[in-house]
Amino acid sequence: MDLLQKLLNIVLLPLTLTVILFLLPPFLFLKYLFSLKRNICSENVANKVVLITGASSGIGEHIAYEYARRGAILALVARREDRLRMVANKAQELGSPEVIVIRADVSKDEECKQFVNETVNHFGRLDHLVNNAGVLRVNLFEDSTDIASIMDTNFWGSVYSTHYAVPHLRKSKGKIVVISSVATWLSPPRLSFYSASKAAQICFFESLRAEFGPDIGITIVTPGVTESEMTQGQFLQKIEMPWMPVESTERCAKAIVDSTCKGDMYLTKPSWTRVGFWMRVLCPEVFEWCMHSMLVNRPCTHQNKDR
């Protein structure tokens, strides 16, 4: 076995690179053709039932508006019922035939079961599940408190919701939308638990995609810094990135719904943030030095935000 391992270490990487270079042109051409097909055959969500968690503000709120413009029926979930009702009223003005609001905390298994069942009992079906609810804590690892709540909401909340929604999504050949973050590959200091929770989320849903195959589509979204309650005020200053351009929530939501309807596997918005991923892969030492220099060398004030 040791000999085999040594042989694979020597041979496999150059062999794989050779095969990739040989197959890359036809692969890119086929990918382009499939992209054209998805654009032409984009899903019509009029009168389809869409359940959105974390819909009271930010990206979730504007995803609700974007689905509403396309005539979707909505079930909106969040902890702030008053805000949900405001979002529901605007969604109906924008064209949604019917909207229900459900006050719930996604970090609680039973409440996730309840809002999925309530949605299906009310509308008789479920077509799209948007896992958007999330919390953000900005602090250094040694100053961190209430650690479990981050994983409970960002990771387990999407797991619970999906667990109860899957039987209904199978029936409708539906789709799951996962709102993650570019922090999964940037892994910035002061966002260690947030980044870890979102990375766990991506790994989980990539595994589910392999399990479900074509039965249920999964679109994983990695937004950059986007206008929301989570990034209001002094957020960029507190993570020492005041230069970072902030993406419009409306543009981000439109791109998310477009990608979901086309059946895209991934969406990064804005697309330029992919540069961070390639920097980390190709020159990790430089990337880590930049992160440390920009983000760690100054004191940090706590910032806690939910969506």
C-alpha cells in the first residue's frame, strides 16, 4: 500500500492536469450550450409555492419581492411577525397571489417542522425552499460568547427546514436555495464561527445534491457584503474592511431568483469576489498575510446582527 500511495503521489496530479487540459475546451463548450438552454427554459414560478426563511429583512425580504414580481405564492418565516406582515403586504402589491406569514425560530427543530407543515397544509404543495435565515457575530475567537447560537441558526436551521421540506419537494420536483457566504472561502478573522457555520452549510448541501440527483435542484449562493441589517452601521469598519464595496440587495435577490429558476448549481454575487477564492488556492501564504495585516492588527468592537 505504501508503494501505491507513493506512486499516486507522483503520477496522479500531472496525469489529472493533462486530462483536464485535454478535456477543458469541449467541456467549456458543452457548459456554454447548457447555459443557453437553461436561459431559454428558465422555470416559470407563477402560482408556485415558495417558502423563505429569514424573510423579514435584507436578502430574504428582497427575494420575497422578486418571487412576488414573478407571481409566486409565498410563505414567509422569521421571528419578527410585525416585519413579516409589512413584507407580505408589499409582496402582494408586487404581484404575489397569496402570502402567509409564520413566526418561527429556525434554530428549533419543532418550529421548522411546524412552518413546513403549515405551508403544505395551507397551499397543498411546496415548490421552492429558500434557506436564508442567519446570524452574524463579529469578534475575535477569544472574545466569543454564545457560540452555539451561530451554528444553531446558520447550519442546523437550514438542515431542519430541509429535512421536513424534502418529501414535499420530491413530489413537486422542487428546488432548494441555500444562502451561504463568500466568508466560506475567505475565512476572515473576527468571523470565525460565522465562516465555519456557512462552510458546514455548503458541505452539507453539496452532499445532498449528490444524494438527490435530478429529483431536487439545489442552488448554493455565496453573496459578498450585501446591504442588510447584518451589514448596517459600522460593520465594515469593525471588520477593518471599509474599502469593500457593498452589493445592492435588490440586484443580489434578482440574481438569486434568476439562477434558481435556471437551475444553476452555484451563484457568487458579486462575481468579482471569486478572486478571493483563487488567491487563497494559488498563493495561500500571501492571502493569509493580507488577511492578518488588514483585519487582525487593530482592536475590534463586538457587532451582532441577525437576519
